Amino acid sequence: MPESLAERRDRVLGAGAPLFYREPLHLVRGEGVALFDANRRRYMDMYNNVPVVGHCHPHVVAAVREQVGMLNVHNRYLHDGILRYGERLLARHHDGIESVVFTCTGTEAVEVALMMARLATKRRGIVCTDAAYHGNSAEVRKLARCQATTGEVRSVPFPDARRGAPADPAVWHLERLREVLDGFARDGVPVAAMVVCPIFANEGLPTAPAGYLPQAAAMVRAAGGLFIADEVQAGLGRTGHWWGSEVAGIEPDIVAMGKPLGGGVPIGAAAGSRAVVENFRRRTGYFNTFASSPLQAAAGNAVLDVIEREQLCANATRVGTMLRDGLAEIRENCEAMGEVRGRGLFLGVEWVTARDAQEAARADREGARRIVNALKDKGFLLGNAGAFGNVVKIRPPLVFSEQDAAAFLTAFAEAAGEARQAT
Amino acid sequence: MPESLAERRDRVLGAGAPLFYREPLHLVRGEGVALFDANRRRYMDMYNNVPVVGHCHPHVVAAVREQVGMLNVHNRYLHDGILRYGERLLARHHDGIESVVFTCTGTEAVEVALMMARLATKRRGIVCTDAAYHGNSAEVRKLARCQATTGEVRSVPFPDARRGAPADPAVWHLERLREVLDGFARDGVPVAAMVVCPIFANEGLPTAPAGYLPQAAAMVRAAGGLFIADEVQAGLGRTGHWWGSEVAGIEPDIVAMGKPLGGGVPIGAAAGSRAVVENFRRRTGYFNTFASSPLQAAAGNAVLDVIEREQLCANATRVGTMLRDGLAEIRENCEAMGEVRGRGLFLGVEWVTARDAQEAARADREGARRIVNALKDKGFLLGNAGAFGNVVKIRPPLVFSEQDAAAFLTAFAEAAGEARQAT
């Protein structure tokens, strides 16, 4: 029997390279919100945030095609494009974000953000949440689902408004942060920074208690640390705002960006005040071969062009609201659906065994997987996420239309109905 | 006065972002071995190894243009292109290199290589040289010009055949390695791996004692560790061989690759035996958003096509030998030139105050800078490198021709003559 594509993949990439779906998809083409497999079957992409303006957007494709035939070198020469891109990207942040260090990946952006904070504060302590993921390098992996209560990286419970005192649900979470900050001080490892995804994407988009993040940022700053927003997933229009930090009501000291920036061309970026960035430059001499390149500039500028011209932030809010309302309506007749969460075109549907059970106990990870595979069979590509793996992740390219949303809601209602009958 | 491009760069990227030459170059176009500035002045690129098949090679440009309009997604779907690329890349290594983990950057490839070695051996000790550079992340930076004699990362003096006993110059260096391995064992941090660039590029291409690397690899393996070759600079035809390890006479357990792989599209890769790679996959669940993508596959395959069709390994040997011989001839009348080193199209010329002085004392870093800037004024782009910063680095795209070499040698002889008169 000839070797299958999956067997060949196991041999070449090593078995265990992550793969989606019970029956993996062999993709050959993308266009807008559509992905096509080797049998020319069309799927609606409800998962991918890298092609934020849609797969193979003509404007981005044209910009990359032009630049790749013109010049593509490293950044130890002068080049106008990357400066224009940097200026445009910085202008979309609050005034305290003045200068930027480009990288290739979000992991590298978080690496740089951590170094920036540690060099600026001359401290080492980092606070993260206990169900976060910020990247794949040795240093950044320390923040992945961190349970540590000693050492340089320590976690607080990820915020969920359902925990703590109903009167002020932020209080319980802020007490946990206070304990970590006090522990850092006591152990002689004062806090350099707290780093969070401002919409807690990997945690499963839990609804944070009102006021939690602004108060947490104030506490960290009062303790002498900086606040880092990991906007790799939350940023660039995804929530209907440019940045997840705007939704959370915070103005971070340092911002890490990634995934969608280049619409498929690898771009990461870490930005902060000019003083913080220049201190980092001075102390490290940081250089990244493929970063700040004319190719990154062309792709990044083209993506910004499309988001602005096609008003994709507004589209994310409008279509996202329609999607969320539609899901909430389906939920009324589907006990397996816990919370419907999120903002703009980044939504999560909790899959639960019983709505009133405690959050970890009620998590129906298998149910969430089944619904994702059922929707794939119906032609809609989603994924699973969350601290307990039971959140159906809905994150289509931002060109997702109201018609697309209507088609998805119909399929979702069907799949939810079938899942109900099957149990 | 309007803001200059350099001032704007300091504001946007932060002052201190590395920049080449006394008068930085404002580049706008590249083609083959040529780079053009904003005044349409043509420069011959003698530095860049990322555009290994030449700037904007039509075959690579066409492949990228086609793929970017077709599909560009992450690797949790099946895709034929990346498997074909992986197979082709692996086939160019020795038989023990069976599976590959793709990344975006060389830094990420070295990150993965270190994790692979540590997970395979269940040990933490890493040996590097004292003048190496392997990347910019927190973990990999520990290997940069490492002087540590304690902890998990420790260095040996970079090999130079001029040191130690003339009868067997490898002995002195191997004794230093023995001390480090014994120190690791004594401190309960047994060795997981030794990692080197097999041609010691950042060390300035010193001539290693004959037999040093094979014997070092054997010693590390006897101590239970693995041998990692960082082929980011040395690999992909640069030396006239596919890999620097072939020049050094070693068969590494793990290989890290980067820079030239995608001809400008960010690709990094760490490869090893299938068992080592699958153990890494199993233990980490490693995923890299932009890696193993159809875009990487298209660019990587196109670069391999060109190297093979245009026989660029043979070209590197032929033109590299001509260059090296020509430089050796110029050296006869130029006391400032110390050793002429290197192999294929990666050469180094030591700039010295006196040829017979001790290596650190004789290093003429300023002289090397002056010659690089003088050659830039003559239209040839080079850089400085080495443990003492006094090596003129000659590393043109592999499509560099005999005519190109002749033009460069004429200019180099002139510049060397002018430098002699000026002193």
C-alpha cells in the first residue's frame, strides 16, 4: 500500500506534529473566508486569524508579489517601507507606545517584551495567568499553563467573573495577585512585569470581572513593575477594536504583537515607550535577520490598508454581535452550551455537562471536540480552546459577512441539535 | 530641517537598531549579486547569505508569487509541499538526520535543537565556544560569547590551530573540552550537547586544528551528550559543500538551519533522528504558527531547485578558490592582512597590526572597519566579524561569478594599497 500523506507527514515531521480534526484536512487553496481541499470541497474558515483580511486578499498578494521581486534584505540598511509601517502601527496604539522592535514571530515578540521589561526595571519577576500560552521558546514556555509559586515566573488564577464574591468579583482575583506580588518581594525577586492576553484567548475567553485588568495593572505598577499586553491573538481589529487592551480598559506599557500583522508573512513586534525600547536596544544589540525587512513592510502596510479601507473593525463588531446573539438564541434550547463569550469576531462557546456545575467539573472537552468535528463535516472549520479544552473557538477572518454568519448559525444549530439527539 | 531617514529610524525603531557603514546605505532594489541604492548606484553584495541564490532570483520570486496567491496557512492541516521540502532537505544530510521540525528563524531552530538534545538525554549541560553567536532569544543568548564556567551553559575556547602545541594543536583544545565535561559531571549537570557552527563563522572563521571537531564530537558522545551543528550560516552550499559539517568531517546528531533556506522567506529548521524528533514532539506539543507553511515550502523548494540546477555548490568552490587565491596574492604585499581563511564563498581576511603578534593583541578592528567602509565607497558591500571584530567577512550570494570575483579583487587590492599609504 502506498504511504498516505499522514504517514509521510509522521516520517518527515515526526509523529506528534499537531494536526486538526478526526479526519485531517488536505488543503490546497484559500480565498476570502473559504478554504478548499484536494477534492475541491469548500470550507468556511471560522478559525484562522493570520489571514485576518481573508485568505489571499488581492491587495496583500499584490503587495507581496511586488516587493518580493524588488528587494528583500535585512534591516542594517535604511529602508522607508518599514519605517512607514512602524509609524502606522504605533499610531494605532495609545500615546505611550512610541517605538517598536520587529521580530518574525509572536514568540519572539514576547521574548523581546520580557527582556524589555526586565532591562527597564532591572528586575526579574514575571506574573502570568495559570492557563495562558504566550509562545514556544524555552523562556516563554515558562509562562505556559504556569503553576509556579516560586522562581522568576509565577501565576495568578485566570480571571473569571463567576469566581469570588458576587458583590465584587474582582476582589478575589486581585487578592491572588497581591499574594504573588508580596511573595516576589519577600523572596527578593521583585516584579518586572505582568503579562496577559487582554481577552484571555488561550484561557478560553472567560469574562473577566469588571475592572480587574485596570486594577491589576495599577497594582503591578505600584509594585514597580510594567504591564505587558500580549496582543498576538487579541489585536489588529479582532475584537472590533484595534487592540484587546481597549476592550479591557488598559493602556499597557509594552505590547507584543504577532499572528495577523502580515496576513501570512511572518511579522512579530514588541513596542513600548522610546526610553524602554532604546534601553533594550542599548543593552542587547538585538538583531533579527528576517525582521524589519522590506517584505514585512509591504505585507504589513497592505494588511493595514485593507483593514482601514474595508472598515473591518466595524465589520467585526457588527457581524460579531449578530453571531453572538444567534449563538445565545441557539443556547436557549441547548443545555450543552455553557457561556457564549467574547467580542467582535473572537467568540467562544463553552461546552458543558451541566450548566450549574463548577467550571472545571462541568467542562465537556469531548463534547466540544465532537461539535467541532461535526461542523467540519458540514463545511465549517473551528477549533477547541480554553483552560479546560471545552470552548469552541470561533475566529474567522475579519471579512466574514452577515451572510457567512447566517450560514454558520444554521449549521451550528443543526449540529447542536444532532449532538443533543446523539446523547 | 526635515527629519532624515536615519532620524526617523531612531524614532520609530529606537536608536541603537544595528546599521551598517559609516554612511548607511538606503537600498531600494536587488538583483542577483547587485544591490541598488536610492540614487540608483549599483553595489556588489559580498555580504548577504539569505539571498543565497541571488537577490530576487526569478525562480524563487515566481514560486513565492504563485503560492502567496494560492494558499498560505499553518501546518495543522495536511499539505504536500512542506513534506516534499522536508524530504529534499533531509536527503541532503547524512542518514542519521531523518525528521525535521520547521521554525521561522535560526534562533528558533537553535531553541528547538537545544530542547531536543535536553529532552533526549534528560540532561541540561550545554557546551559552546567562547566567541559564538547562535541567536537572539533569552535561552540562546546564553550561548553568545559565553564565558561561564558554572551553570548549565559553559564554554570552551574557540579552536584556532595557532594555539597549543605545534605537534598536535588539537590536544590543547581537547583538554579544555575535557575540563568542561568533567566540571559538568562533577557539578551534577551532565552534558546534554555541544553546539558549534562547524566553520566557526562568528568566531571569524579561524582554522580549527585538524581533527578537532571529530574528536570533540566523540568526547561529547562518550560523556553521554549529543553533537549539534548550527548550520544557519555554514549550510546550504555556502562552503562548496551542502553543510559545514562535511568540511569539518563530522556527522552531527542534531542540525539547526536557517538564514538561506527560504532565500528571504523566513525558514528555520531543526532536524535529527526520528526518535529524537518524535521525543521532542511528544514532550512539547511544539507548534509554530508560520512554520511548515505552504509559503515556506514553495520558497524552500525553489531555492533547492536553483542550487541544484545552477550547480551553485561547485560554483562556490570554483569562485571561492579563485577569490581566496587572489586574496592570498594581495596579502603578500599587505602586512595589514593576517590570515586569509575560509572555504567556498565564505572567506575571512584578518586585519592585524603585526602578523607575528599574539592573536588578540594584533587584532586591528579599526583597520578592518576602515577597509570595509573603503570598499563600500568603491561599490562592494562587506562586513566585519570575528572574536576580535577584525575579520573582513566575504560572503556573497552563491551566484557570484568569476568576473564578479575579478572585479572585487581589483577593488580590494586598491583599497588595501590606499590603506597602506594612509598609515
